[in-house]
Amino acid sequence: MNQAAQYAVPILLVAFILYRRIRRTVGFQLLRPRRLQIRIGIFSVIGIILIAAGFVHPIVFAADAAGLALGGLLAWFAIRHSIVERRIDGLYYRTHVVIESLVIALFIGRIAYRFLFAMQGAQTAANAAGGPDTLEQYGRDPWTAAIFFILIAYYAGYYLYVLRAAPKRAA
């Protein structure tokens, strides 16, 4: 019972974040340049931190590069399938639902995998003298590195496009 309660808050928090993300994904979104600039900045900082964390393990650099390439490809497809509309209350944009669903599925799948891995290793970590550092853990897992960089490249690339080209397309 205690272990279930320990995981309840993180599960509910992740579920809430996913609900908000999926709700914003479906349909048109109001263009808010400041919000997109902040997100691009956050993704850039996270990317720099993750590259620095992977410095110890060279195989992670290959995963980072693969993730950046795949994320860039997804962003390119999303840009090609974007729809921009000017409405009374502002400029709205939307990408292809399948592309955004694929990105969300990658994110959910990786969270589920890490959660199951954490649950299985919880007893082992509790018996250890000290738990592994989160960034160190990232440095050992090339799949996590690749998926993070897919998300970083996709969102940063797509948001840059929306900021620069969407107002011109709607004009």
C-alpha cells in the first residue's frame, strides 16, 4: 500500500501534464509568440545539459545525433502539413494530427518504460548505499537520449517555423 501511495502523486502529475499536452495538440492553437520563445529557450537549455551529461559515454552522442536528425525530419513533415488561419481574435496554427500523435506516443512510451524500469529497480536502489544521479543515468541510456533529442529537435524546429513563417503564410 505504501509503495502505491508513493507512486500516486507522480502518476497523477504526469497524467495531468499529458492530458494538457494532448488537449492542446488536437485542433488549432492560438499563436502566442512569447510562450513559443520561452519553450524554444527551455528546449535549448535542456539539450545543452543533456549533451554535457552524455559527454562521458560516446555512444550517447550517436543517439543524440540520431534523435536530432529524426526530430528534424518530423519537424519538416509537420511544417509541410501545417495549416495557419487568421481569425478575429488572432492567428491560429495546427500541424498534422498523426505527426503530433507520433511525438506524443514516443513521449508516453518512454515515460511508461522508465516508470516500469524504476518500479522494478526500486527495491534494488533502496538497498544500495546511494541512488544513481539522474544525469548519470541519462548518460548510460542511448534510447532515452535519442527520444529526448527527437522531442527537442521537433518542438524547437517546429516552434521556430511557427514564429517566423506562420504570420507570413496567413497574410
